[in-house]
Amino acid sequence: MKETIETRICNKCGVKKPLSEFYFRKDRNIYRKDCKDCLRSRNKRYRKNNPEKNRAYSKAWRKANPEKQRAKCKAWRQANPEKNRASNKAWQQANPEKYKAAIKAWRKANPGKRRSYKAKRRAAKLQATPAWADLKKIEEIYLNCPPGHHIDHIFPLISPIMCGLHVESNLQILPAKENISKGNRVSLEQQLNG
């Protein structure tokens, strides 16, 4: 037995399409007369020709729906971690003063979390320092670090993939920006050669 597919002709483009290509209006309990493609292109044109109205509408929606907006942003960040990281880095470089102020405000607002992170790092450092580590060489590396640079662990002390040791061969001097952007990640090359 043949299955019949309901179709409709779009009022805008005049193409005969299946009903699945038309939005259903729940308020009137009918399908729209223009297809999804035509409606999308119409909305895109409207947004392009009315950027101020579009911005005002978006701003009002975000203000009226903060939970939905947060959930939407969180879902995007989880789905696009690389784009999110690149976007954050670009913003930090474009707005260094705002970034510093935001960090300072977060530290002031979250002293408990900050102490907790520092304690966790100190404990990891202590546990990651073997008895055979040359503490004098490690101290030398820290003393010879020029201003604007950080001492970086090539293999992070805390990582879900692999954990490094707090020894002189696992330390390197990096520019502060590069070290901060590296974060707690281990590159694929390091994983393979590590």
C-alpha cells in the first residue's frame, strides 16, 4: 500500500514541498503558508536591515530570560570548547584592563575558592616532588625567571590524562600569556612522547 505524503505550495517561492518543510502554528492549529527556507531568508533579511531593533530585541529577551540564556551559553561552550577558548583569548588580548579587573573582582568575591585552589596546588606540588629531585636546581630556575614570565610544568601536576613531577627536567620558563593560555592541557605530541 502506497503512503501518501501531504504537500503544499509555498506562497513565496511557489515550490511544492512536503508539509514537514512548513512550520506548524500552534496558536491557529495550521501550517504556515510560506516554507521554512523562505521564512528563514525573510528573517535573515530583516535582521540585516534592522540591526538596532534586532539588538534591542535580543537584549530584552536575555534580560527577561536569564536562566534560558545561561543554559544556552553553557550548552554552546560545552559543544564548542576550542571556539570558546579562542574567543576568550581574543577578548582577553583586546581588553587587558577589563580582564585584569574581572580577575581581581573574582578573587575579592571568592577568597575561599582561591585559598582552596592554592592549597590543592601546593599539595599536588608536594606529592609530585620525588626524593631524588634536585631542589637546588629547581630553586635556581625559579630565581632566574625574568619578569613577565612564569615557571611552567611541561607535564601538569594535576591532569586527567597524565600527571608530571615537580622536578627540574619538567620545568620551563614561558611568557606569562603563553603559560596562561596553555592552562592545564597536555598536547597530543606530549602524550605520545611523554
